[in-house]
Amino acid sequence: MDRIKNYFEDLLKFFRSPDFSKAVILSIAISVPIAVFSYLGNYEIGAALAIGCLLSSPSDIQGSFSHKIIGVFLAAVLAGLVSLIFGYASVELWILLPVLALLVFGIAYLAVFGFRASLVAFSGLFAIVLSFANISTALEIWERALLIVLGGLWYLLLSVFWHYLNPKRATEQLLAQAMELTALYLKTRAELLTETEKRESLKKDLFRIQGELNEKHESLRDTLIRSRLNFGNSNYARKRLLIFIELVDVLELAIANPVDYDKMDEVFGAKSAVPQKLSSLVESLALQLDEISISLQKNSNYTQKEIRENLEKIQTGFNNFRKNLDFNDNKEHMFLLQNLFDYLNRQAQKINTIIRILYNLEDRKRVFPKKKEVLRFITPQDYDPKILLENLNLDSTIFRHSLRLAVVVLVGFSIGAYFSLDNAYWILLTIIVIMRPNYGLTKERSKQRIIGTLIGGVIAIGIVFFVKNQVVYAILGLLSLTLAFSLVQRNYKTAAVFITLSIVFIYSLLQPDVYNVIQYRIIDTLVGASLAAFGNLVLWPAWEVKGIKNVMLKSIEANKIYLEEIARFYKEKGSLPISYKLARKNAFLETGNLNTAFQRMTQEPRSKQKEISGVYEIIGINQTFLGALASLGTYIRNHKTTSASEHFDILVQHIIQNLRNTENILSEQKIKRLPNQEITLKAEKALNQNFEDLLQRSETRIEEGNSQAGENLQEQLREAHLVINQLNWLLELSEKLQKNITKTRLY
């Protein structure tokens, strides 16, 4: 029953998703002009407008509303311009081929301006493909091009209208998706406590989820910050920004509190029920986030009683563990459990704060940065034309991809023309949709496209065999089209099934021989997918192992700056500076980018996965280093600390120098300066001696019965213990990072 219930909840979540809403809008935008102009006897006009809707829709993605409008508008204009050029160039083959090659390269090359630009470019490439479809012959070339632009504007109008019907919906959905991913991150950490045999794969899952979270966080920063700047400090904008801040803190808290799983296994043993109980507590926190995300998507109230019950359950669990453990005989047990319980309690408080913000129960006054400062949290996209020239070389991944795509499209076009295949433009469409700058994603999408097309073909044959009704075909075609659009980003294989079904049913309205349509659809898809995968393999391939060192460099540099900001704040105290928050954001972002790059590397051919075990170890060390930084920074921010000593500075400078040397190794430069080991050892001894002195003074005060002085010394003792431990750990990790990068030889 639980499985069925979860299935229906997932289904309802899908129908409430922005992907499905966008698909419904697109289906309406396409259907209305076709229906209206078919009724008026001008089907060609309706078809051209529908194509304009289809071509402009890829740029309609989550993020800044103003950027979305600009993106869809530019996509519509580009699609119309491309249709105009190809309409006149297709007169002669000797003109068509060079124009095809140049336009495919030039439009694909626009992706150097970022993700949204790549979607606008996709609209242009899609327009090239549909120019070969010859859907409309009754219209002049310029008329068809103009109608395509108008179709894009019609879609934009509907999209804007939908946005203003519920302007908060997009933000709520994006926030809910970030909550879901955060909950998944916590669930995966819960599994790591008990699933001992799956730990390596689960750790890789954590890397992937963290990368996806970074993308959601960037979209949310852009949406929430721009919304607050445009509409002022409204209660809604303020609350959503506060919730987002808490979500970022939940992730930081998780990373700052890594669990030593091997130690857990050693202390509690394989048969102990303790890890399972702890895992259940972590899952209960994740469940709370999941339920809050569902309430946001439903736009319904979340039952506060359930929150209180879950918090009480966690607190009861803490108390039971404390009662059942003997402090003297199980010190190691108690140490591990106390750390975990403290971590869970803080996470519970974070989630409870999210609820309090939602229900206007949070009365703490928070000071937000000024406009100039807050804009620094949005990652700007540089549109300087110089970028085009800077990337005009084989070192650029986008340049290679554009060149590769142009060649493969020419080959696909030539095969279709030589063998006179029906609807040969499907080959080009498959190539355009599947080919990506990296081989792994292209190969994966090729497999998914082929499998989805075959499944869709089989289903279509079955339906066509038993059903001989044009009205049914029209309804099924529209439903399939809607589901295909809504699933493209979520599940490409399933989307390919519905794409095939929609094409078969739509063509069945135009052509009597449906089986012939299915046959050529499958053949063209197989040819296009094979060309795409083979092209990525042999034509100027950009293997991840060659580019991953640059991603490592950025991550190490970001961690170094984050450490410098932590050390500066520890010394200067006061309010948390913007530079600290930016350094923390960039450190998390660049580590997520490195994790994502590694995921791409694992999808490449084994022969190209050079040094993959070494890379995995480096990424693990880098992730642990960030966790140690976050742990140190979190403690310093949330506790009243003493003055930083010169010994602290010495150790920090040693760690920073290790990171600089690591950067020099990766960038193939000489190591400029080696840290003075003797000075570092003296500083370590001094910090350890300070800890021992504090420990002795604390015990003396307690023996004398001076509890107040003992408490103050206990606070200093905890600070000294954490600082020296984290510094030693960071020092060890920085040395290990340098050693492993030297050994792995990525340079």
C-alpha cells in the first residue's frame, strides 16, 4: 500500500510541477492556431505559428522572469531569421551545404555565453532542422519566417499570462524542488549509516545531489534576489529569501558534520541497532522537508502539530540513548552519539525555523545586505563579444562541440539525401537533440533515445492495429505531445516514447500509411543517434580528464579564499562580512562543479578514464577539506570566541601555502615557497599546550567549587579543542591533497 501511495504522490507532484504546466501551455499554444486556421481554411498559417511556439519554448526555463522573457523573444527572432535564410538557401545544393555548416557551427557556438544562450541556440538549430520539413508550401518564405516569429511571441504572451495568473507559483516550485533535493541529500546520508555495502555508490550519489543542489541554489538566488530588488522588501519576498537561507544552512551543516562511518562500524558493530535508529531520525528530518515541499507545491498549510511531534520524537530519542549508555564504560559510544545528536538537533531547529517563517512565527529581526552587496551573490553572465574570439580555438569545449556538430549534421544530411529516406530531417533532429559537448551525456541520451523510440514504435503499432479512428489519433497525439514536453528534462527515455507516439499519431492524420511512418521514424532515429555518439567519440573529443584539472584549480582556489575569510573573521570578530558569505557560496559552488565534472568523467569510455581512482580520491579529500572548513567556520560564527593567536595564524598560513603549491602543480608552475615545518611544529605544540593548560585550570576550578569560572573555562576548552583539531585536520588534508595531485599527474 505504501508503494502505491508513494506512486500516486509522485504522480500528483509531477502534475503540479512547472515542467507539466509549461507543457500544457505549449500544447495550448500549438493547438489553438492550428485549430483556428484549419477551421478558416488556412492550415499553413496555423502550422507556421505552431512551429514558432515550438521553437521558442526551450528558453522558457526557471529563473529570472525578465531573463526568461528576453530569452524566449530572442529564440523566436532567431528561429524566424534562420527559417528565412534556409528558405532562400535551399534553392541550390551547392549553396545549401556551406550555409548549413556555417549556421550550425555559428548558432551552436553561441553557447559560450552560458546556459540560457545555449537554449536560444538550440531554438536556432531546431529551426534549421524544421526548415527541411517542408510543412508549408503555400506560403512565401518571408511569410513563413514572419509567422514563426509571431508564433514565438504568441507563446511568450501565453507564458507571461500564466505567470501573472499566479506570479508566486514559479518561485514556490523552485523552492520546493530545492527542499526535495535537500531532503534527498539527508536521506542518502541516512542510508550511509546502515547500507555498508553500498557506501561507495552512495557517496557518489551525494556528489551528484550536491551538484544539482548548487544549480537550484543559483537559480533561487537569481529569482529571489532579483524579485526582492524589483518589488521591494515585501513580506512574501522576505519570507522566501529567509527560507532559502535556512536551506543553504541545512546543507552547510550537513557538510560541516561528516560522519566517520568506519568508526561507527568499529564502535557499534554490525549487529547494533544504534545506526538504524540514528538513520531513522535523519530520515524523519528529511521527511519533514519533503512534506513542507509538498505543501508549498499544493499551496496548502502544513500541520504544525506533526512538526512538533517529530521534534519531540527526536528529543525523546536523544534522551533514551543518553539513559541507556553508561558514561564511564562507553565514552567512545557517547562521544560519537553526542556529536550526531547535536548535529540532528541543530538540523531540527533549522527545519523548525523554516516552519516558523512560513507561519509568521519567526520574530527575529534579520538585516539584509544592501542592493549593491546583494547583487554580488548573483553569478553574472558575461556577454562581452570578446568571449567569442577567446573561445575560437580547439582548447574550448564549446568550439569543439560546434565544429563536431556541424560535421555530423552534414554527414546526417548527406545520408538522408543519398538514400532518399522519408522524413530524413528526423536524422538531423536526433543529432541536434542528442549531441552534447561531452561524450558521456551524448552516449546516455543516444541509448535513451533509441530505447524510447523502439518502445514508442511498438506501442504505436499496437494502437494503430486495433484503433482505426482519426479523432482518437488526434487526442492521443495531443496528450502524447504534452507528456513528451513535460518529461524531456525529467526522464528523457520516457519522453522519447511519447515523442515517438505524438509524431506517429500526428502523421497518421496526414498520411494513410502509418506503418511506414513508424518504420522510418525508427530507422532515422537509429542513424541519428549512432552518428551523434560516434561523432563525439572520434571528432575532436573533449575528454573530462583533460579539463578536470581546471575545475580542481577553481575549487582549491575557492577553498583557499574561504579559509582566509574564516581566519580573518576569527581575528576581527564583529558582524559577518559579505566577503565571508560570498567566499562560502563560491567554495560550495566550485566543489559542486568538481563533483559534477567527476560524474561526467565516469560516463566516458573506460580507456579514457585515466587516473579515475586518483581523481576520485582527490575529490573525496577536497570534499572533506570543505567539510572541515565549514565546521570551523560554523563554530566561530555561532560561538563567542577568544582572540586568535599568532600560532593560529602560522598554521593557517601553512595550510594556505600548501594549497598554493597544489595550484602551482596543477597549473604546471614551479613551487615558489615551501612552508617552514619547524615553525609550524612549534605553533602546533603551543596550541596543544594552551589546550592542556586550559584543561588543568578547568579541573582545578571545578575541584574548588567555582562553577561559574569552570563553565567559562569549559567554553574556552571546547573552542581550543575544536580549533586545534580542525587546523591539524586541514593541515593533514592540504598535504594529502598536494601529494595525491602530484601522484595522479593530471598536469
